[in-house]
Amino acid sequence: MPFTPFHLGPGLGFGLPLRRYMHAPTFILANVIIDVEPFLVLSYGLRYPLHGYLHTFLSAFFLGFTVGCAMFFLERFLHPIYKVFLLESDDKLNLKSFVLAGALGTVLHVLLDSPLYGDIRPFYPLTINPLFNPALSLEIYSVCVWMGVIGVIYYLALLISSVYKKF
């Protein structure tokens, strides 16, 4: 799913309801950041696989770990914005919650893309993709869309709840 909104679905659908346990903005970002790779390949015509090293479980884990650490250190500056948009609960999260969100988000991205694209090597350095099964594409896209719908409904419920608490 090169830079498509489909990865936002699981990010919202899992991230928002679990925001007391893991940092939702980090999880949402981690679900989509891996698609920077195919975006750059297509934009600049690079001689590089469309789904290269970032679309492996190993690289995705380390990218997610890095994103989690970066978001933890940016929390001091971004926290007021997250609170306005209700992306964080009142609970204070620790570094572990950020790293967990980053790693789970990036690994979930690879897990969702692996059945769809034959050029992905999720278990690199192995050159095979045992998860490749394009027959699952409709199901994977459907899960992503429905998770997005659940996430949007959850977010709207948060907004409505927030408005009623003010009155």
C-alpha cells in the first residue's frame, strides 16, 4: 500500500482505544512512516526496490523503536497539541509506551503489506516471502477500512464526550 491512507485505519482503530497503554500519535505515525520508502522510490525514480529494507520485520522494528524514542523526546513540545485533539489520555505514559507503539505500528505495517506484494522480503536476509498471498488483498483492505471506520467513530465519541464534560 504505497503511501495510501489504508494504514491509517489500523493506526486509528487500535491506537485511539489503546491510548492509555501506548502512545496513540506514535502508533499512528509508525503505521504510515514506512511508506516514505516507496514514496521516495517513485518520486525520484530511484533504482531501489519499491518495498525495500524498511519493509522487513527487522528494519521495521528498529525504525519503530527509533520513532518511539524520538516521539518520547518530542512529547514535552507536542503534548499540548495532542491534548487539544484528544490523542492522549490523562495518564502519563513512559518511554516503554512510546517504543511499544512505534515498534508495533511499523511491524503491523509490514505484516499487512507482506501478503500483498511479492517484492517484500519480510524475513530479510531470507529472500522469500512466505506471507505473500494476493488472494487476501480484499480482506486486508477491508480490515484496514473497517479499522479506520472504528477509529473515526471512537474519535467522534471522544469529541462528543469532551464537549459534554465541559457543560
